[in-house]
Amino acid sequence: MTIYTLEESKNIWLYSDPHFGHNNIIKYCNRPFANVNDMNETLLNNYKKVINDKSLVYFLGDISFGRQERKEQIPKWWVEQLPGNIVTYIKGSHDHGIRPTMASYPKNVQKVLLVDYIQVEGIIFCLTHEPVYVVMEDDPKFDWNIHGHVHNNRSMWNTIKKSINVSVEVTSYSPVLLYDIISIIRKAC
């Protein structure tokens, strides 16, 4: 588990499920884009507006989707287009070619995992692609689950199940700052 200070959390971002190159996701998730090129450009621009080369990013999976004939649909290619230091890339259900056992990761990725844990100010976060809910009130493993996968089928916050959905559809198609998540948790609890 990586432990960060509250000050460090002001430079840690979470992002999930952009599905670059996935034309049908526009219809499936009612995304406000005219076509896949418009979606790709907007998602990439939104990412670059907040992420710089010094940013720490936890990417929670499903960077792209589509047939693998074109480089723009290959997950590794998209990862390499993103600025920032991806501390952990959590493998998503559509991340073909990105896996924990890769011989070499893209240049901006430190590690690829299925689950990771971070702690800030005594709050333990379990980072996953698919949601895993805190089953008991005092689960010793983690306090909150930050995940993607569910797109706009669930809201961003579920305070009962202590889960935070950071799929792009519920985050204005932009990465989310960990510091902001912690601030909301502190106000709610």
C-alpha cells in the first residue's frame, strides 16, 4: 500500500473508461459526441487540461475498445499518448494487450495490477476496475472503493456501499483529483 500526504493528493488523479476508439459507446452510454473522432479528441483534450508530466495518475482501466487493426485502437498506443506518470494501471475488462505480466510497460506506466491500495489521512482506498463493495461496516482492508466499469449506470457516489465511480460519464469526461474526493468524504462523514 502506498501512503500519501494530503498535500500530495493535490497532484494525484483518477481516471477510468474513456474507451478511446469505441464508436458504439457513444450510443450505449449516451455520450454527447457527434462521432468517435469528436469523442477521442474531447477526451484527450480534457485529460491534457488537468494532467501534466508531473501528475500522478491511477488509471482504472478500459482505455480503448475496438478492432485491433488500427494503432489508435490498441490500448498501449493510447496510454503512450497521455501525459503524466501512471503510477498504477488497473487492467480493465477491455484492456487487451495490457496485463500485469507484460514484459515491458508503456514508458509512462510504473506497474499494471488488478487491484491496488492507497492511503491518505488514514483513509484506505481500494482501486479496482469493477466495483468491490465494503461488505462490513468496519472492513479492515479498506474504507472506500474507487472504481470504473459501470459507466453511467451508477452515480459517482454511493455512501452506503462506500464506492466511488470514476467512469468518465460521471466525471464530466475528465480525470478526478484525489484531494477533491477526500474533501467530499470529510464533509459527508
